Amino acid sequence: MRIVLGVGGGIAAYKAAMLLRLFSESGHHVVPVPTQAALEFVGAATWEALSGEAVSTEVFDRVPSVNHVSQGQAADLVVVAPATADLLARAANGHADDLLTTTLLATRAPVLFAPAMHTEMWLNPAVQANVRRLRDHGHQVLEPADGRLTGKDSGPGRLPEPEVIRDAALALVASAPAEGAEPSTPSTGPLHGLRAVVSTGGTQEPLDPVRYLGNRSSGKQGIAIANALRAAGASVDLVAAHVDVPLPEDHPDTASATAEHPGLQVHRVGTALELQDVMNRFGELADVVVMTAAVADFRPATFAESKIKKSEDSDDAPVIELVRNPDILRGLVQRRQESGARRIIVGFAAETGDAATDPVEFGRAKLARKGCDLLCVNQVGTDLVFGQDSTKVTFLSADGAAERRVEGTKDDVARELTTLIAERVARTD
């Protein structure tokens, strides 16, 4: 495979040299295309020695071969690492003022950007708008890692490790159509042939015939994940508790699935105990399990057969005794351990944090307790996440991989999670 490696002008350019070597050692032909600013950090001699390719930065170099177009045309994959704030802005707005930006405009290959910059720059609304525009153009933009930056600064903005970028890039190209082929379909996606089960919505625990204990979950995130996994080729069982939005229509499953309508079936549940039963049943058959549902921690100890009425003779309120619901996620992990299965299990943690601890810290502790492979942590509240179209999450990994943060739509989160799952599948094949 021919990979164009674009390198932006940031201190993290040294990691791009390591990324080049990883691609080369995997048998790929890499053409480095640094910007002029990148050469201030890592010189042309390094790129040429590692790749065996002459380095060029200008559109007027090698004019007879139309180099500013031919590099993009010949590429099977384009990776930009590090992608600085300036480079993201130029790419998002279609600038063509050096060899790298013209290559980005000329290519039809999959493109992956790995941003790296200071935290304040990454979180700037202008940079986030450029990231959204690039994603709208069909490119993949990784979330930067959270860690040590230049000087004494630390925070989100660190370039992901070269191995993370390599895995994401190879997973991206695996899901892209070959030249001249029809656009990719679920039958050719990176999760083709796998089965996934996704839970969504909020459980409702009946108190009497008209009342229940519930939560604010809308179900939007789980539905987005089910659709993303389906688009990547998986056959999906969507287990839905109470949701506030329309559910996907059932599509044929397994043997009767088609490229246009890959397997997706919806299964409705109400209570936590019902959810546990269905998740255990489908979880035994799945390669991937995603527990997005907001499960009530407690349920009433007894169910009143008739409506609980207030007393006209007393101001006393009834006392409701609660019992703990089962830990469905932990149970799924334990069943996997007992069976020796290799399925990937993903949990979600809705956290509020407190005066002493932020939500991600609570998430790290929960990941250790639950034993799942990935945990998606989001901060929730009255006007946060639940029912909203936008969200901000952090993906934690049990294997110690760098944390990934996503701020955007719930579809953005679903796509990033699908990429993380595809990377793990690729590593275990």
C-alpha cells in the first residue's frame, strides 16, 4: 500500500518519524510530505533516509510530473500527523498553497488527521469548527491524547502514540472501497461477519400500575452506536428500554441480511431484570457487547397492585423500600470469563463528579471494578448529555491505551467507538 504521510510543523513531528517506520516495517511504501514548518523540527535528511523518497514541500517542485496532483492520485491512504491548528484550518477550507494541501485536495484515498497542539488551541471554537468540517467532508480526525505537552503544560492536545495512529489508519483503509469499486457497504466493512448487541434507553421500575422509577436517558447514543456498527458491517441486536426518539426499523438478521439492510433487530424491554435477561441471552452469541443503557440502580421492593393513593386524613407520605438491581455489565464480564470467549465488552458511565473528583477519575475506578475492555465516561446533569444532540466523552481502555476524548455529536462518538472496536478486532485477527 502506498501511504502519503503529511507532517505538520509541530514539536510532535518527531513521532511522525516513528510512525513512518511502523508503516514501512509493515510492508507499506511511505511518501513523506512535510510542510516547510515541519522541516524546522525534523530535517529533510531524516525523512529521506527513513523512506528512500526525495522530500518536497512546494507545488513547483518536479513540475513535469505534476507532483502536486500525482502524489494524491497515487495514494492508497493519506495520514497527517501531527495536524497542527493551522494545517487543520487550511485543509478544512480547501487551501492549496503547498504540496501537502494540494495532495489532500487531489486524493480520493481515505484521509486521517491526528491533531497535536496546546489544549487552549484544541478547544478553541474555530479549531473545533474546522474539525467538524473535515469530518463532514468524510475524513477521519482522531481525538488528541491527554498528557504532557511542551514545557510544563499538560492536557488534551498531545499527539496519540504512533501505534494508535497506525492502528486507526489501517482500520480506516480496511473499511474503504477499492479503487473503482462501489462505495463501501456493510458487507465489506471492518466488522463484517461479526455480531454485536447494544443496549440503549433508560429502564423503568414499576411502583404501581401508573408510576415508575426512571431516569432521563433518551436512547440517542445507543441508537447512534447501533447504526454505526451496522454501517461497519456488524449484525446488530439493539436492546431498547424506554427511549424518547424513534428506533431504527428492524432489518433482516444474519443469513437473510443484505448489503443495503445488514442485520439489525430491535428488542424492547422495560425493567433492569428484563434487560439483564435479554443482554445475557444475546451477549452469549455476540462478538461485541455495548452497554449504553441507563440502568436503574434500584427498584421498589414490592409492586402495588393498585394505585398508591394519598391519605386525605394525613400528610404522611408512603415509605418506598428499594432493593438493588443486578450489575448487568459486571455480569456480562463474568460470563465471558467463565466461557473463555474473546468478545469485546464496552461500558458507559454517566458521572456527575463532585467537589473533590472529576467524572473521569470516577470512570477510571469504575473501569477497574467492571472489568470491561472500554469505558465511555460522560458528565451528565440536568442540561448535560441526556436528551441532547451534543456530548463530550472520554474513552478509557483496560489495556492502558491512551485516553481518547470526543466532543461533538452522538454520531461522532459512535463513529469513534466503532473505530476503537475495529482496531481491537484487527489486533486479535
